[in-house]
Amino acid sequence: MRKLAGFLTFSICVSLSAQTESDALFMAKRNLCGGFMYGNTSWNHYWEGTFYRNNANIGSFKSNSVMAMANYGIGNGLNVIASAAWVDNRVTAGTLIGQKGVQDLNLFLKKELWAKDIKGFNSSLVAVGGVSAPLTNYVADYLPISIGMRSKTASIRLLGDVQKEHWYGTASAMYTRRSNVTIDRNAYYTTEMVYSNQVAMPDVFSYNVRLGWRDGPDKYFEILADRINTLGGFDMRKNDMPFLSNNMDAFRLGINVKYPAPALKGLSVMATGMQTLSGRNMGKATTFMAGLVYQTEIKKGEKK
Amino acid sequence: MNFSLRWSILLGLIAMVSCNKEITQRNMQFAALNPDKIDTSAGNWKPVLLTSATEFACDLPIAVSSADYKLQLLEIKSRQANMTEADEAALKYWSAGTVLRWNEILRELVAKYNLPPYQNPDGTYPIPSSTNPLAYPYFPFANPPYAARAYAYVSAAQYDALVAAYHYKGFYRRSRPSAVDNTIKELVPVVKDYAYPSEEAVVAGAAFAMMSMLFPGEQDYLQEKLSECIDTRILAGANVRSEVEAGVKLGKSVAAKFVSRARTDRAGKAIGTPADWTKLESDAIARGETPWISQESPKRPPMLPLFGRTIGFLMDTTEVITNRPPAPPSTGSAEFAKELDEVLWYSQNPTRERMRIVHFWGDGAGTYTPPGHWNAIACEDFVNMRFSEVRWARNLALLNMAMFDAAICCWDAKYAYFNPRPSQVNNKIKTLTGLPNFPAYTSGHSTFSGAAATILGHVNPGRAADYMSMADEASKSRLYGAIHYRSDIEIGMSMGKTVGSKAVDRAKTDGAD
């Protein structure tokens, strides 16, 4: 029984976000981009604390998800982004039943703070504020199979981007505040007994670095590295189930690609691959995602 | 960046960081214990193991006129004059009740140790050793039968120790420090009876000695709790040092009798041998039944197959066997197929409400177990009932002896019939909670809950119907979770009620009712 729902929550915030909340690209004013991404995450080893192991009573963990997302240009250099996912989690061995359903709504407001051309280096600074909350009454306290963690979150990301001709680099750091979570039990053990149905969730600090080549907002190839780190939390005990307030860390490497589909102007194909290299109280996950996004301009006064 | 955006980001960050995450725990809200009845005659109540209240001696206290006693009064004054924040926190914590807090400490240790050992490289499982408790796998594996036994021994030892203490309190009639010296301030509500020996120290001494045997790797932690507990009596101005020292000594002496009994109650051999495990399987096959097979990978030996032979407090082994329920539906019968289908239906049609029930009552690995859950339920009600410490101990002893004997009866049935879990017979049955590693019939949750609700309904008649409906929900949670058949839960529940009624019989004649 192991952990990854946490991982999914994070990955939805982090790796699905090509041209979303963790890059320096903006939709122009009154432009709307919407689309769907299919995601598949799996692992058969995990870190129980720092102990790297498999578990024949879990076999492999498999998660499939479909995420809907939209990004709208409120103004030039000011975007609002929304996303929500349907998730199906299951394990291939043992008796534990899978879980599926609609997870959380994520909303981001993204603002370009500063942009300047310095000797041919196009540089910018971006701030992204985000909130998220569960959309359904899914079960959180059933890791790793639960589809999410039910925590309401508020996040702030600061991002710097430099581009020289087509080559660019982006670095960003994000702090996520997580609310307490209400579970179905009214007492539980962490490193001590807690007589409450509330679980205090450690906050999360994450950062990521991307290097790539791009030609406008619809054509890019990048490699990225990210590190996710809960600030606090406890280690799973040997042979224990994971718990919401565990100390969950991961370091991942991946690639993101976006390319315009020739069939239709405004339609693009996106794909992501991510691999967890190290972690703590997390699965050593491999993630693939692929999807289509369509971009169009909403003409003023068109509707009335 | 414009000015207002900059400020809104900053304010947002401050709001994020400053919002309070602290959790209000129910057990930290309990008021100081202030019994509405002193139970001065408790020295005449019927003990569990002691032959009489005077089986263990409690020496004559020093005279209140002695220099030594006066020094001990000075100690109270000096401690009260130099209270630290930690002292105040400890005082507040322990004032809620000594039996209560030691019960919570025990629940915490059960949860800490309730994890099945991780396998060896060759796919076998290591067995925890009481002589080397801190080497992995830690001793004990505090699974539900082990936990039920632990709760029973600790509660019963505390109760017997308090019966003895109440006898000596009435015998020596030592006044409280504040009655000897009216400049002594009492910082918590103090029962207006006699101070020697300190009943709180008796409880602490008994709990310490019993729990040191049950959780031998926790001696340092338990010693720390013992010192803190008795220290608060001096801080509170409720006892002088010689009163708490006599109490700890008496509590430890009484507990030693329970420790000796625990060493010979057969629980230590309950794990059985590979030959025992094979025989259970071949016996079931010989009866024409599908035997239980571990669904864990690698296959884990069944949990404590000989626990049904452990000697309980309310029933002897012959009675356990006589009371064994009839066999469950044969694995080849139409009735079995029908029950199996019902489990499949619950597995395939979970609702959010049934999932809530499954998880609320799950009490699986890493938790304080179902008996721990019933202790928590009982304690949260007892807090409002304002029992004396001795009545607290007596009621928890009745509850936990009932659940210990329920565990014995349930484990006896499980290994007499050795029947398979639903998922073993039909692999389409996925479970909503962890599948326990022992046979299905009867359901442990149902047996524990039937016993607990029965005795709690006697102790607190106003809530009898509530306890029964909680037990019913706990029992059904195992069918909803697709890990038990209907016969397991129904027969388990009725067996639990039978065991619970033995505790009620005892309650009616122990002198406390």
C-alpha cells in the first residue's frame, strides 16, 4: 500500500503545466487556449521513508487521468488558468480496490512582472498565484490509491526566463500552503496518537529548471528537472501504509514538447515524459502525458 | 511591477503562512477529574486476581509530626513557587485522570507496535523477540489479540491495585497535605478522602510495571511518564513524596502478580509452529472444506493460531470450547455461494457512506486496533460521568476483560474452522480496506464490538442503545469492506454479546454496582 496520490496531485500542478503555470509563455489578450491531456503514471518500487522497496501486495501502481485545462488572456501579460482532472488509480496485486473520480480544481493567475531585452537576451520575471480545492467528496485517507489529498491549497510561484534567439532557460520556485484535511477516521497515529479527524498537512516547496528551444508559444522542446519537498511530515514506518502528512520528496527529470498540428490552425499537440529519480515516501514513478490544445481569439462583441 | 500587485502578493504570502494549522484534539479538552462520588468502600470490592486487598503490604506512613513529613510539605511549597510552563502543562494533562491517561499511553504504544514484520530475503517472516525488543522486527507485534490482552492486563492490574489502595487509605486515614497544613494550595480538584497511599501513584506504578512487560522496548519512555505522573501529584499539592512513593510501590507489587500470570497464560505460545500451521490446513481439507490460505505475498503464517487457548479472565478454556459457535456454511454449500455473492455485491457497489463506515471502523495495521477504538469511545464518555479513579479502573477492567475473552473466543472459532476469506474464493472480490491475515469466521470486529457494547451499556445505561448501534455499524463495516461474510459478522456479534454478558455478571457482583 503505498503512496502516490500525493505524487499525482503534485504532478498535475507541475508537469502537466507546459505552457501553463510554470513557464514564461502568455496567451495574448482575449486569446483562449483549451484542451485535454491524457496521463499515465506507474511505479512498482517506492521509498518507505528512505528504504527503497517493492511490495508484492501492491504489484504495480497504475494511474490514468484525463485533465481538462483552459488558459485565457485577460490582458497582455496577465493570464488566468484553470484545470481539473478525472483520475483512475489501481494496483495490480493484492486485494485492495481501486479508486476513481474527479479530483481537484486548480486555478492560477499569472502575471508578467518585468520584461526587458538585455543585449539580445529576452528576459522576464513572472509571478503565479494559485488555489486549488477538491471538486468531489473523494476519499483521501487511502493512500496510495486515493485519487487526491483533499487539501485546499494556495501557492505562489516566482519564475525567471531568459531567451536568446530560439534557446531559452527557465527557473522557478513555488511555495504551496496546504490546509488541514478532514478524514473519515477520528483518531490516527503519526509519530503519536492524534485524537481528531483533522490532519495537519506540511506545506510544499518545489522548484524546477527548464532548458529548451522554442519558436513562438506553440512550438517548443524542453528538458526539465524538478524537486518537490514537503516542509515537515513524518516517514512511513517499516511495512506501514502511507499517510497524508508523510514527508514526501521527489526529484524528477523529464521532457516537454509542443508542436502545432498541421490539420487545423490553432491546434497543437503536447506531450510530456517524466521519471522520478529519487524520493522519500513516494513511488518511483514514470509519467507520460499527451494531449491536444486549441487556441483561438475571443472577439469582442461577437456574442450578444 | 505595480505597487498594488506587489502588496497583494506580499499580503497573500503572509496570509498563507500565518493561517493556523493547529489541530484541536478531543482528549486535550478534557476537564480536570472531579468525581461526584468518592467510592470510599472500594477497598471491599472484588479484585480480579488478588486473594484479598491486603495480599500486598503497604507500610505504615511516617507521622505528620515528623521532620521528614514537614520537609515533604516544604517540597510541595517549593515546587509550587517555582512552577515552569512544562510543570503547568503536565499538571493540566494528568489532572484529567490517571487511569484515563495511562489508557491513552497504552493505546499509543499499541498503535506504534501494530505493524506486521517485513519479510526476510527468502520470503519467510522474522518473529519478534521479547528478549531483544528493539531489534527489527520490534517486539511486540501488537495485533488485535495481543492488544486486547494488553488492555485487559493493564486495566485489571490497575483495578486490583486500587482496591488494595482504597483498603489502605481507609485503614491509615492519612489526611491530605492541605488538611495537615492549611498553607498548602491544591492546584487541581483533590478528592476529599485520605492521601496515603496516593491512588494516582498506585495506578501509575501498576501501569508502569505491566506495560514494561508488554512493551519491553519502551522502559525509558514509561519511566519518563511515571515520573511525570507522580510529580504532578506533588506539584498539585495533593500528595507528599512518601505518599506517592508508597503508591508506586504498591502498584508495582500488585502488577507483578499480573505479570506472572501473563507469563503463563499461554499467549506466548499462540504463534504456533510450522507443524501447527500445516495441521490447520490439512484438518480443514480432511473435513471437506476449502482451507484458509494467506492472501499476502509472500504468504504470511496465520496470526496467532493458538490464541484461542490463552487463559482469559472471565471464561476458562472449557467454557470457550463449549461456547464455540456452530460451523459456518460449508465452502461447498449453496448458502456459502449466496453469502459470497453478497460480499461481491458490496465490493462492486461501494457508496461514499459505506466507505466512510469501513474507514471509520477500519482500525487495521498501525492503529490502536478495535479494542483500542472501544477504549477511546468508553473514555470519552467516562470523562463526562465523573467516576472516581477506582470506578474508572473497574469499568475499563470490565470492558477490557470482556474484549480479551472475546478475542480468545473469536480466535478459537477462527482456527477451529479455518475458513477462507471471500477474496480467496473469488478473486473478483476487491476489498475496501486491508485484508486481515487470518480466517474469516467469526469477525473479530463484530465479536469485540458485541462484547464492548454489552458491558458499556451496563456501565452507562443511558447510552446502551447508542453503543449497540455503534457495534452494529462496526460489525457491518467488515461486510461493506468485502472482507467478511454475513455469518461472520452476525455470529461474531452474538458471540461477543455472550462474552459481554459474562462481564455484566461480574459487574453485578463485584461490590461496585
